[in-house]
Amino acid sequence: MGSLPPYKVGAEAAANVSVVLAGISSEVQEPAEGLLLALDLNGSAEPAFFDQLTTMVRSRELDRVRFVVLGEPGAKLEAWTARIGSDKAWFYRLDPAPDVRATQIAQALEAEEQHGPGVRGAWPYGVRPPPRPRRRVGTLRGGPTASAHPPTEAQSPTDPNPTEAAETTESADPADFEHELSLLVRRAEAEMQQERGPEALRLQTQARELCREHGQPVRAVEMEMMLGGYLMRLDQPRLAAATFVRADESAYEHQSYGLASRARLNEGVAHEADDSVVDAIRAYRRAIETGKGIGESPRIVFEAYRRAGEAALGEGLEIDCIGLWADAVAYGQELEPEQRGATLKELAKRLSELLTRHRRYSQAREIDRIAEQF
């Protein structure tokens, strides 16, 4: 058919486009039969588009036309096909094989390391990046190292050597630091996807040390948290818990209290995975204490309350769970509505059920009344 010119659909978009498609379909000659229309959304689409497309799919005039609609997960195609019905539409989710995706990521990172940031890096596409400065601290393939040419007595760091001074200035470039850190983090994730845990841990540890060397202590805590997450994925909860404790202590030292409360929450999750419920509840209580106070992190507080209560229930400690969730409801009453989140209402509902089970009916009714405000 060749390319179709732009077509003004007007107010009756589905009807007008259907006329065009029906006309094309009628010109198909044997042995060919029917018409296949592939629509690549390149991401998502407006709801009005799906409304018009639904009308077209259900149209009798287009019974010889088949539609293939491609989109990212955000396009919500599964919900759309369910609305049309299984007699008219089918939904398929296609994911690249994990090993293929991991290999592609590793190759892209290798190219970016060798040639500098490109399409997916910090440098604009189509513009040749400047020569990358020699890194004086750390390499991607080895651990943190000193300069390849350490200063001697004849050439001390205080000597006015223009070349050495320029190199030092360039190595401290924030953009260079950000790019090197980004490469380390993405390489670590790529190694995890390829089930090379030890190498992922090495790279993530190097990312943490890079932040410390560049005077970025809070970023170093974030790298530590990611390191703990990798240990969890590698079924090493005890080591992960110790990592989250270090993250909490460092975050406290540098007054990043919200990050500290999140570290304690993660520590509790790690202890639970290690079947250490007492230590888990203790960590959750620490997260609650920090998050309610200087951490100012109500969402983390409610999640810690929820998990602590769940852990208590798992041990048959229903009274302890009631106390925890009642504290959560009382704390939620002090907050603005936008600070409460969805977790609090769920806690209030489950607390009411627990109180009813223990025949504390008046308290259950009071919790129900408060929950309506949430």
C-alpha cells in the first residue's frame, strides 16, 4: 500500500479511521486475506485513545482487521484487553531472557567505560566527549589504588608542576566522579543479574569507598545500603544485618537520620530472614524511635510498626502486636493526612480485628471510628 498521508480524524475518530481501514481491507486480493495493523505506542497512551481503539476492535465493519498493540508496562494493556474480553483480545507479556539482558547491559557498560558516556550517559548523543582524565583513585577492574606515579622527593605534591596540577583538578571533577560511580553501581547490578555475586559485592564495595574518598559520606551510606540489599539477594541475611547496622551508624554520624531509620528497618528484615525474631523486633523499634523523632520519616515508621506487629503475631504474641499497632494509630492521629500513607489504615483495620478477637469490643469500635478519619 505504501505510506499513508496524515489523516484528520475529526470528532468521530474511530468511525473515520475505520472507514480508511475497511477500504484498505476490501482491496486485499486472494490468496491474501485480511489486514493486520500493528500499533507501537512507544510507551503509553491516553485513555481516550484506548476508548476509540475499543470501538474499532468491536466494529463489525472491521471483522477482517486484526490489531497488535505494543507498549511498555505503563501502557496498562493487560487491563485494556481484559475490558474488551477474552473472546476479542489476548494479552502477552514479553520479557527478554535475563541472561540476554544482563549480557547486553554488560556490553553497554564496557563500551561506556572505554569511550566515555554516550546515549545513556551524561554526555549528549552525537557530540564527541572530551578525553577522559586519568583516574588517580580507583579503577573499575581493581580495588582502590594510588596514582600510577607516586610523588617522589624531586617531584613532591607541592611542586608547581602544571601537568600534575591539571590532572589532579580533573580527577576531582564532580561529573567524572558521578560517571565513575554510576558505572560501578550499574556494573554491580549487571554482575548480580549474571549470578556473579562476589564480583557484584566487590564492585559495590568499591562504589562505597569511592564516595568516601570524594567526601560524600551520605552517598557512601546509600552504597552501603545497596550492598546490604545484594547480601540479602545472595541469602546472607546475617552479613546483610551487620551491613545495615554500619549504614545506620554512619548515617547518624553524618546527621542523615531518615536514612538511619531506613537502615534499621532493613536490618529488621534481615534478622527476620535469619529467623532471629527478637533481634528483628528490636531493630524495628529502633527504626520507629528514630523515624518518629529526628528522622521525621512517618512512612518508614508505619512500615516498621507493621513488620514488628507481624513478627510478634508469628510468635503468638498477640498482646504485643496490639500494643505496637495501637501506638501506630495514636502516632498517625498526630500527623497530617498526606503523611499517613496507606499502611496506617490497614493497620487500624487489623488492630480492630485483633481487639474483637480478644473481646475488647469498645476499643475495637473506637479504632474503627479513628480509622474512618484515615
